[in-house]
Amino acid sequence: MKLHRSTKLLLAILLLAASTAAQGAATQRKQLLNDDWQFVLNDSNFARARTVCLPHDWSIEQPFDVNTPAGNDGGYLPTGKGWYRRTLTLGKASQGKKLRLYFEGVYMNARVYVNGSLAGGWPYGYSSFWVDITPYVKAGRNEIVVSVDNSQQKNCRWYSGSGIYRNVWLVTTNTTYIDDWSLQVSTPDVHHVRLSAQVVRPDGSTYPIERTIEVDQPRLWSPDDPYLYETVIEEPGCESLTVNYGIRTIDYDAERGLLLNGKPLKLNGACLHHDNGILGAAAYDDAEYRKARLMKEAGFNAVRTSHNPPSETFLRACDELGLLVIDEAFDGWREKKNDYDYHTLIDQWWQRDIEAMVRRDRMHPSVFCWSIGNEVIERKKIEVVKTAHLMASHIRTLDPQQRPVTSALAAWDRDWDIYDPLAAEHDIVGYNYMIHMAESDHQRVPSRVMMQTESFPRDAWRNYQQVKNHSYILGDFVWTGLDYIGESGIGRYYYEGEVAGESWERPLYPWHAAYCGDVDLTGQRKPISYYRSLLWNGGPTAMAVRQPDGYRGRVKTTMWGTWPTQQSWTWPGWEGKPIEVEVYSSEPKVRLYLDDQLIGEQPTSEMKATFTLPYQPGTLRAEAGGERCELQTAGKPAGLRLTADRTRLTADGQSLAFISVDVVDAEGRVVPTSDEELTFSVAGNAVLLAAGNADVKDEDPYFDNRHHAWQGHALAVIRNNGRKGQATLTVMAAHLPAAQIVLK
């Protein structure tokens, strides 16, 4: 059903059958195949193989190397070719069934062999895909081999990872079955939900089915109340599917802006690459949920999956936690940004890759917008309008909810309004760093609806004002929400005498990651995060201290960078010298105290007050209205404090715990000057998956059991090994007592 944009209702379905937590019939239908894979790198001889658990990223398991072909884009990590092998044992119950393998993501050029025969594959490393293995399997033992080729470099402008980096499933159904990706929904009104799907017959032909659900008092999905319903879709002769769905309405125009469930909503958004920091590209379910949770806790209500479709698990997390999503297909189109990027695939694969994204993701209530590209190089050529038209039109035929289509436009010169024909192919026009053109564009094209799809972190106040003051600007998506591997050195600060310039101008090794995120590689929020959240959400007063210029050198910032600022009042060696303190508050005035002595009172401007005072150790306190916050000078390192994001793991070989390690003084205060070398060991039913810090110049690999703290902090990730019982993480540092934490 195609509804007018001003009245259409959007509803999404979440397939619980795709979840590792699904029970009953869904578990029997789908079996996770993440364990017991044999892996060999750059050699197809499995005699040299080792056992790995999926999701698996072989690049992050190797040392940083300045000479790797992926270079600065790929985080100076090796790529190459890999082979995976697994035995699949089938019993008599599988005879006469349809058997398919479902790969959520393989980077890249995957080819799947079953008992020596090529059964399928997919070249684009960010698309999920299906392989029908029914013709190739037999009762008893079967051999599954997957070859992965990520050797053609460069093929990505950020860290892609290498390997089977997302989940793999065996899906067993009758020969007549409900096609998982055929599920669609239409809603004549919020009280009536129509589910439709396609049933596949043994000969490959299909027929439609439809179910209507009546909802008396619908509870509408939103970021503040991400409520999901549950139902079952059944068809005689087919296995039933348990599904979750969220009901919501979306409307938008230049006069009213974005309306969610009839209420105005401004988008405080973050761009995200797909990696999980020190885990690389490995998309463990717990890591994907944590990524969404970090964004939610940082105050964002929306994310853009730049520049590729995310994992299914990430979208489930956004459904459940309440994050709106721009689901993006590609970085570029027909003109290359790198020698082996998507321009080598687009002519033969764009339709199939668009279908893989939309058919998989159209049931998620979190997905409110599709993006077909990012800063495409050929934007000045007339052919680009046809490409955009074809892609956008294809999406509209696949998505019955008719979500808006966007792409991120940019200008690297003075030309901008020449892109009007390209912009007209989109329902919402994405502006990368160009929202300063909004007012003149609105005069020229009054009906255009806009959002800034990328912005500089330092422009937080200006972008907030632009969105707040103009109805036709729906929101702002900062680059980025999280620090990420690759695009090495973007967002950095440096000191006079070090290599100058931006990340794309020259290699900046040992920088191996981006430092432009509101949240760092270990999940710690930077001061800019507290400021941004204050602008958009209100909230408590916060305080941070600017690194004195000359403390470690004369500070230089870059385009995506902000001044190095810490929530720290520990600056040894700077006693008596001037230091700047920033207080973020929505109150009109702020008072600052040092050891209960009033330093001064300042009015806030742009929700910020800045004080300059001579540094002295002690307790710094800011008061604004009835709120207060403080920073205390730390003493010498006296111990380690371990804090886990959970104390119980599921005995499934997949469950993760993220454990923060703080170097603390005798009073339990974090010592922000500490760079202690830490040693990690795990005993019991878990393994150490990764350890690292937020210093993206640190050359220590993340797979090792030794890593330095940075600014008094580090992170360890442990994974359950598939067995029940407890596990103990022990962290040691020279001259400090060892610390332990027990997880059940």
C-alpha cells in the first residue's frame, strides 16, 4: 500500500528468529554456526589451520605495520586472503528439508563451497547473503569451506576488517517455507497492522500470504519509549515465525520539520563506522548492543551507519534501546575513491546490494531513512542524477512504508547549487559540512527538507542553533559518535614540531585510528560529549580542563579535532601557571571554587563558561543553579580498579564482558597521568579477547595480554568459552597490588 507522505504510517518487524536468544520453534529453525571453524591465512592448506570462533576478524589479530597495503585507511593492519572450514553433521531429520546458510557479513569476495562444490557467495563485504546448500549436502558429515579475499587494496576508506566478521546461521525449513526477507507491513491506521510475506514452493515459485492484526490502544515506538509488540505468522506446511514489531508514524516537510508520532523531533545524530574499536570488525552481539548503548548514553537519538549497512544485531539494539537510524548502502558509486572500492562492483551488483539492505532491514522501527551514497565523486556529471534516480526508485519499490531516501552531498570547491538536480532525487537532502548554505538554499528551493549528515565536532553550538532555529533542517549528525580504527589521524591534535597536516594528506603512523569521536575507543565519553548532550538534552552541569598550551608542547588542532581537554585537575609541573577550566551549563551563571575559595563568577555563553586561574592541586568545584560538579587532584598510583559492564555471562561461547581498568590513588581517584603497563590473564571458563586503551598512537596490538594504561584507563574484553562456571580476570602492574574480578 502506497500512502501519501503526509499521512503514511510506518511500522517495523523484527525477526526474533534471527536472534541468538530466540527460543522454541525459532531455535529449531535457525542454528548458529559460529563455533569450531578452522582458519588458515594466506594459505589454503588446512593442515596449518587453527580453530577460531566467529565472528572473526583476522586483521585485528595481527600487529600494526606501516607497510601494509591498506595503509592509513585500513589502520595499518594486514589484509590478504583467508580460508575457513567447518564440518556440518546432518541427521535423518534433515532429509527432505530445505537447508540454507545465512551469512550476516563476510569481508570480502566470499565464495562458499559445500563438499567441494561452489554453492554461492557475495563480493560486497557489507551485504548479508543466503546460500542454498540443499543440492550439495548429504546425511552425515559435510564440509563447508569459505574463501575470503581482501587482498586487493585499497578497497575501503576506513578499517573494514577481514574475514567472516558477522554471524553465520544454518536455516532448516520444509521445502515450502516463508521467505525471511519477504516480510512486509502496511498500516491503514495505527489500529490495524497488515503483515504480508511470500511463501516459496519447492519449485521456486512463490505465493503471497497476508495477516491483519488489530491493536486497540497502540503504544507507539519512539526513542523515549521503544516499545515492541510480538506476534506469530503462520502458514500450513511452513514453520511459524515469531516476530516483534513497533508501531510509529513518520512525517516531514519544510514547514513542520520531522514529526514522529505526530510530535516534532530534532535529530541529535552521530555517524558510526562498523568496527567495535579494540575488537576490530568482529560483530559480537554483545559488542553491537554496547555500541548502541554507548550512543544512547551519550545523549544521541539517531545514528547514521556510514558508509555501509550495519549488522542485524546493531539494528535490533537500536529497535530495543530507541535510536533512529539512517541505513546507508554505499560510500561511492561509479567513480573511484580507492582503486578497488565499490566502483568495481556497481554495474553488476548495485541492485542486489540495495535489495539485500532494504529487504533485510525494512522491518526495523529504528530505520527511518535510507541513504544511497556518500560524497560521490561524479556529482558534477549529469549521469549522477540518473544513478541516484535508479537507486532511489528501486528502494521505493522494495519498501512499502516509503521511508525517505537521502544521500550525503558535499562540495570541495565553491560549486554547490549546481547539485540541485541531484538533490531533487532525494526526499531529504543530506548536507556534509554544508549546512551554512541552508538559508540561501531554502530561499531558492523552499520545499527542500535538509539534515546535516556530517559535521565537525567543534561546531557543536553552531549546528545546534541551525537545527533549532530552522524547521526545514531536521537534525545534525556529527562525525563521529565513536573513535574508530582506520582513517588514521583524523581528528587528531599534535604538537609543534611533529608532522603537520590532515589525515588524508600524508601517512601519520603510528596514528592507526580516528580521534574525532565523542566517545573514545574504550567507551569513555570525552568532554565534548557532555557538552553536546547538554545542548540537545539539557542535563547536569559538567566541567573539563583544557590542556595548557605548552604543557607537553604547543598544541595544534586539525579540522575534525578539538582542543585536548580532560576531566582532570591533575597537572603536575604546572603549579602557579595559568590554566583554563570549561564549565558546561544551561544556567545563566556559573561559580567556580578551588578548595572552597571562590575563584569567580562567569555568565554562560553558548552554554559554556570559561575560567582562567593559576593551577594549584586541590578540589575544583563548579556551581550553577542548584547543580554542582567537582574535580579532585589525584595522588600517586596505589591500585587498580576493575569494573565490568556485567557480572554474568551466558555459557554460549559468544557472551562478552567489557571490563574497565582504572589506575587509582589511595582514595580511589583515577590517576589521569598514569601510563602503567598492565598484564591481563583469564582463568576459568572465558578467554581474553582484546585489551587496549584510547591512545590511537599506541602501537601495542590489541590481541596481546599486555597493554599500557592511557590517562589512567584501559579496557579488557573477555569471552565465555562455551562452558558453565565462573571466570576470573586478573590485572597486574609493577609496584601495584594485582586486581581481580569474577564473572559467573
